[in-house]
Amino acid sequence: MSIYLIWFLIGIPFFAAEMAIPGFILFFFGVGAWVVSLATAIFTGMTLNQQIVLFIISSIGSLLLLRNYLKSIFLGVQNDGDDSYNPLKEGDNIAVVSKLIKSGSYGEIKFKGTFYKAKSDQDIKVDQEVKVIEKGDGQGTFYIVEK
């Protein structure tokens, strides 16, 4: 078995363990193993000591340099406080109905260039402008609207 294949296979349990024990640390040891796999495929004369040193440097280096950045991407940012991406400001909360909204039921609106589910306490026809009152569930998955 080729040495680069062995390093590739060493990396797989690190990725699998990251899914089982989420701390977003073991992922970088998998990355380090795959870096060594790539390096041994390109540079065939690497000794075992060089491989181990490269594994340690690439694992710890990627952990220190990339963990916070990638963690924010994978985990996302919780929505605490005001929604800076889709605030409901006065005068900026007009939408157009794209699917009929029946009283107490869901319809659809086009709001700020995107389609959202919407709910109202009155029937509202397609292509009618509505005022967006609030987020129905606090997360923006649907909106409460009125004529």
C-alpha cells in the first residue's frame, strides 16, 4: 500500500470522529493527514520523520489559523437582538402578494427581492401591495402582513 494512501486513510477517522465528538478540533488533524498524503504523493522521498513533522505543523497551523474563521461559517451566527440583514424599518416594509393570502392561512409575498410565506387576518389578492408588520416567528421564516 502506498504511503500517501495510508496518510489519506489516517485522515478519515479524524473527520469521522469530528462528527461524533463536535469540538471542531479533530477536523484539522484530518486536514493535516491529507496534507501529508498530498505531499508524499508529490515528493516521494520523504522520510517518516519529515512526514510526522509536516503532519504536526500542518495540523496545528491550520487549527490556529483557520478554526475561528471556519467555525463561524459552519456554526453560523445566532440571531440575538436586532436583525441587521432584514430589519423592519418604517417606509421600508412594503411587499407585493405573489400567492393569495386567505384569512388566517399562509400565502406568499415578495419582500426585498425574496419570496416569503405570509399570513394575514384578512384575504389579500395577488399583486396587491401589503405592509409587513412583523416577523411571525421571530426568525423571519414567515411574516405577518396587512393591506
